[in-house]
Amino acid sequence: MPDVNYLAVILAAVSSFVIGGLWYSPVLFEKAWTADAGVGKQDGHAPTVFGISFLFTLVSATAFAVWLGPEPQLQRAVVAGLIVGTCFVAASFGVNYQFAQRSFRLLLIDGGYHTLQFLLYGLILGLWH
């Protein structure tokens, strides 16, 4: 496997959980998300939900790090994160949300989270050489 800073990848994955905890909390978008997603207020999740979700963030952070290459320039890494989050992830959600007849607000919430997630990946990987 190409040169990958695995500590930076782990930090990037952890940052996804930290920002997700805030993003989907009552402080930011919990009320709007639960209403538009059609789920009740979440009182907690099984540990397996967090474990499997963390594995997915590790996969995405690792793949992003491999794609960026070793020691990416900060500006390139951040712009790449913005492009991946917005143009790949959020736009793909947009296609699915159209067919699932989900709201544009839900797309903004979920797509915004993943855009910020990859932006943070880029920031962490671009700073930590």
C-alpha cells in the first residue's frame, strides 16, 4: 500500500465522529434531521452501530489518504475534500434522495455533514506530514 500516515487517517476518522456527534445533536440539526428522516428522537444506538460506522469512516479516510498521496499540500487536500464531499458524496445522495422523495433540507443536512467530513479529512491529512 502507498505511503499513508495511519495516525492521521485514524485522527481523520475520529474527527468524523466528533463532528457527527455535534452535527446531529440538539445543538445543530437533530430536530430537523429526525423530522425529515422520519425517525423518532434517537435515545442511543447499539454499540455495533458505532463500531461499524467507525469502520466505514476508516475506509473512507484511508481511501482518501491513498488518493491524495503522501504529504499532500494543504490547499490541494482541503480543496479535494470539498470536491469529494460536495460533488461525489452529497451529489450522489441527491440522486438517491430524489427517488426516495426525501426533502431538500435532509439532503443539505446529510450532504453538509459529509462535505464537512471530507473537508476535515483534507485539513488533517494536509497538515500532518
